[in-house]
Amino acid sequence: MSYLEGRRIEVTPNHIVDITCGVPQGSVLGPSLWNILYDGVLKQDMPLGVKLVAFADDLAVAAIGRNEEDLMRNTNQALARVASWLEENELKLAAEKTEAVLLVGRRRPRAVQFQIMGAKIEPKKVIKYLGIYIDQACTFSDHLAKTAAKAEGTISALSRIMPNIGGPGSNRRKLLAGVATSMLLYGCEVWHTALATKKNVVVLESTHRRILARVACAYRTVSTEAAQVITGVPPARLLVEERVKQRCTGMSKSMARSHTLNLWQENWQQTTKARWTRRLIPDIEKWVKRKHGEIDYHLTQALTGHGCFGTYLCRIGKILNASCWYCGEEDTPSHTLFSCSYFDPLRMDVMKKILVWPEESNLIEEMLESPEKWDVLHTFVKKIMTQKEKKERELEAGGVRSGQVRSGQVRSGPRVKFGWSSIGRLPRWRIGESLPDMGGTGEIKYPGRTKTSQDHTVTPDVVWKRGPRGFGAARFREPL
């Protein structure tokens, strides 16, 4: 194919246009030929204080001035020379796409206006250049907010193919999560100073946490710190610092990662969150650098303590007390995995296979020792969590469904459990809210429906409550 002659564009089968200028997109020589042509604009003489920066076909005019008049004069002269060069080289300027921003910090400048090819350009508070949102004060808060919102959409799409149960393994999930991470960290060499503000750190970390929870197959209640350690992905803030060290200071990749792990370990030892996870995984580097083993839904429950444990279920209001269903002691993660006598046969199986009795102090250490031990202990944890989930479903079989369960409290004192009744799904209620025990026969209203009311016989075991969309009732249920 010739770059100079015989080029055509087939618009429709009957409409073919001859091409006399331009560079074929997607070609090997295309970028080089374009650079040769566009390099001419960068060699134009510019007023003092004006500099041109180009990337592909985007051209930035950086101008400074002692005051507003000086700035407008220098900038307009530069724009006029750029427009003249483009016209001489038969290139078209999109004046309607031209934007400007005044980098004035917290000062309030007087009215400023620029012109190019007869079009007036009013400075904006925020503009987007090469994927980075630049604001007047260079805080980059707008960039983090907009980037986080965009990443949220990607995370929501990825979450559909990464359910807690089933789906790809943790290594593939981690690979998919890299898409959202790359979006969040794009251009961090420019905006990393924005992380000096706590608000921006929260925006970055909270968005990153969502995709890490999908990688770990974790509940939404799992802390950010626990999700980061379990998945082996450093905090987004530290990833930004690591990338800046590599690309701005020339530090090697291995050394930058070593600094990141050291800072991460210090933060891990000082955090007040994820205490159970920290007891199991005190050394982050050993966990992150392991060569075998994937995490899944059941293992994450054991490592976070957020799962089918009495203390957790009681805390979220799903059951009324934290007693173990098998021995009556307090059902903590430690009790379930290492103390409850009901699961001693499973521990004995582990002992027979790897000659180690599972304990809190050696669980992770033994799992990291070899792939065989990881598989044995992983199976041990999975069997325990599966049996407890089965027991929970059996206890719930005679009561209401647990899909949208909330705990409440009637005026007379006993705690009740709200879920599904014969009238359908009930609105959510805050835990511990005082509700009247009405009894008798009442009328239930359905706002916004054709059928506005319905008589419903209410037995003494039914509690009435007023929700945001009308009235509802829930049957009393004995605690698990």
C-alpha cells in the first residue's frame, strides 16, 4: 500500500472518495509520519512565557503572565500562530473542542477570555487533558471523583461474573481486578499529591475495596484492610507511591515493591481493624509471596471471621444470641475452627494426613508450607463452614426466609425476627426499633397499587410495623 498515492475510502459500495492527504490509522508508519508533520508546530516561535506540548494530535499551550492582561496577550498571540501554521499545512482546527483553565490556586482572578480563529474561549474550572482532570487549584479532587465513578461502572460489570460461590478462581479474579485498578491509578504520577487529603484517600480506597471484595469472595462487611491482605493486593495509596517511585525517581521495580511491603506491614500492625485476620496472618510478605493456594468463599469466611459464626450473625442481627449450636459456648471463629468438640473428627483427619493438629497459631504457617498441606487444611475449613451453613438452613426451615431478615423489638419486650409473611415482602427496619404488638384484625394498605386495602387476620404471634411504603406484619420466630 502506498502512503502517497492511490488511496481511497469506500464510504458505500457506490461512493468512493479519493484521499489526497492524511495518515492511515492503524498503520505501522502512521505515527512516525504524523510526528514528522506535526513537529513543525512545536518549532514555531512563541511569545515569552509560552510553551507548546503535544501528544498525538492533542496540543497544549502552557502560558504564564504577570497579570491577567499579560496572560491574555501572550496566549492569544500563541494561539494565532498555531492557527496560522495549521492553516498553512491544510490541517483543520476544532475550535469548539478547545478548552482553557486558569491554574491560579485559591486566588480569584479577574475575567479572562481567549480567542482563536474568531471563537471565544472562556476558562473553565476543570478540563480534561489526556485522561486527567485538571482543576484551577491543582487539587485533582475532581479527577479522583470522576475516575472513581467511572471505575465503579467497570467494577459493577466485573462483579456479575465474580459471584461469591462459583465463578473464576482467585487468581483469575485478581487478573480481572487489575482492569479497575489500572483505571484508578492512571496518571498517578501527576495527581499523587492529591492523596495528602484524607478525603481523596477515602475515595480511592473505598472504590478499590469493592473490587477486592469480589476477588476475596467476601461479604460487604469485611474491612478494607482485611480484603487487601487476603487478596494480596497492597492498598491503592501505597500502589500510587510505588508507581511514583519507579517512574519519577528511577527506583527499580523490586526495590519499590519491597518498600511497599514494609509500609504495608507497618500499617497492618498498627490498624485497629481486621483483628482476627491479623491474628491468623501476622506476616504479610509470607502470605503475599506464596507460590500456591487460592482463596474462596469458605476460606475467606474463616480468615475474616465474617461468615457463619454466632458472634458475627448476632452482630448483624440475624440471630439473637452467639451460642454455639453444638456445644453451647460462645461461637467465635476461633471456637468453631479450633475448639468446638463437634468438629474434632475433622481435626483428627487433618492430623492423620499431615501430622499436625489445626490450631490458630499454626493454621496459616502449615498452609504456606506446601501445596499438599494447603489442600488438606483448605478442605478442613470448607467442611466446617459447609456443615455450619447446612445447620443454619435447617434451623431456618421452620421459620421465615432469611433473604431480607432484620431484628426488631416489640413494645412488650421480646425480640422478634422480621422476614417474609403471607402478605409478601416487608420493608427494612432498623435493628432494635420499638414496635407495637397490635394483634386482632387490621387493615394493610398498599400505596401506589390498584388494590388500596386488604383485610388480613392477624394472629397473636404477628407484629405490625409501619414502613416507608406502608404497613407490614412479621410472624414471631423463636431464636436460633
